[in-house]
Amino acid sequence: MAGTVSKKRGGGKGAEAAEGMKTPAPGAASAARRRPPRKTAGAPRYHPGPPIDCEAALEEASARLLALDPEFVGRLLAVGGPPPLRWREPGFAGLAATIVSQQVSVASANAIFGRLKAELAPLGAASVIAADDAALKRCGLSQAKMRALRALAEATTDGLDLEALGALDAHDAHDALVAVKGIGPWTADLYLLFSLGHPDAFPAGDLALQEAARIALSLKARPDARRLERIAERWRPLRGVAARMLWAYYRGVKQREGVVGQ
């Protein structure tokens, strides 16, 4: 595998725990230092495939997904249209943007992240570590997100190479991310999806995805993460494309953006 991934920080409760998301148990990061991440029962599995990191790749993958499930995907496209790429450059800023977007609307996340980039220019581990609470609060960050960004800054300073995660098996990359305090499965999956271009990353805990699936499939109740994961099996190895289409469908039905977190 190209690149190394250090997981010196992690465990405990952080931003996603405080805002309704799962985090690794205390000590998970130290255990990860001693042995490679284990593929435990029930852990997410990602089908490998070429990255979706440009519009051409997304168009080609969308056509393959339409051929795989023409009736349902056709219904999504009729309402939502072609899904946007939503590409974020891999690295600290890309993951920071995803942390900022936890539990807020797309418009709010964009505004907060814009202020953060202006306040801490250039945005990176060093500027986050150097910033005091007052500077981060001025950007609109909650205490939980401030802690998560600082934990990420410390982890990357200690050797977590966010760009090298793209060279790892997606399951191992996911494990490396959730080992950082304050980063949970939703944030990890969005980083895999939008910064690493993984074609099969699927944040099943996302409320907008769940609601879009409920409407599109005429379900009586919104599926929880476990049920949505089962539903999404039909879209492997392109669950990441299905997620983009479901968000676009949600936007079309609700007339608002759908990447809002768990």
C-alpha cells in the first residue's frame, strides 16, 4: 500500500457523539497503532472501483448505475436531474469542511466554512492548533466541532496522512478516520465519497438519504441506517453514485439541499 497512516489520536466521545453520531470506544486509536484495522462483523464493506473524481467519471458511473437499476434510478433522475460531483480536494481542508457540515444545512455549512477559511488562512493543522476558542467561535463553530477540528489537527501533526488514505483499502481508510476523536462514520464516509472519490461509499446514517429513499420507494416510515444499508445493496458497486442521486432527488422534492448530516 502506498503511504502510511498513523492513528495516534482517537477514541472517546467527540463532535459526532455530541451531535448524535457514533464514535469509536475509548482506546480505539491506541489499539489501532498496535495492529492493522480488523474487518469486524457488521463493519462497512466497500466494493472497489475506479474513483469518481471528475465530471466525466461521474457521468460514466451514472450511466452504469442506470443500467443496473433502470426503473428506480430513472425515477431519481426524472426529479433530481444529473447529480453534482461535489468534489473536495483531499487533505485537511476537505475533511474540515465535512466536519463543519455536521448537523447543519448546506447554506449554513458553507457560510461557517467560508468564515473559517478567512479567519485561519491558510486553513491547516498549524492554524487550527494556533487558534484560540474566540477565533473559532467567531466562525460559528460549536464546541463539539472545535474539539473535532483540534483533534484532527493533532492527528495530522502526529502523522495521519489524509491524502495517503486514498491508497488504502476503503475499509482501512474508514477505520483510520473514525479513530480520530470527533470523526464518526458519517463524516468518514463523506470524506471517502467527496474527497477520495470512492464509488461505493454510502453514508446510510444521513437523514436526507433516508428521507429521499422513503419518498422514492413509497415506504411507510423513513428507513434507519441499517435498513437503508440493506436497500442500498442493490446499487453496489456504485452506492456512492446512488447517494448523490438520492441527495439530488431530495433537493428536487423538498426544494432544499440534502447533505445535512445524521
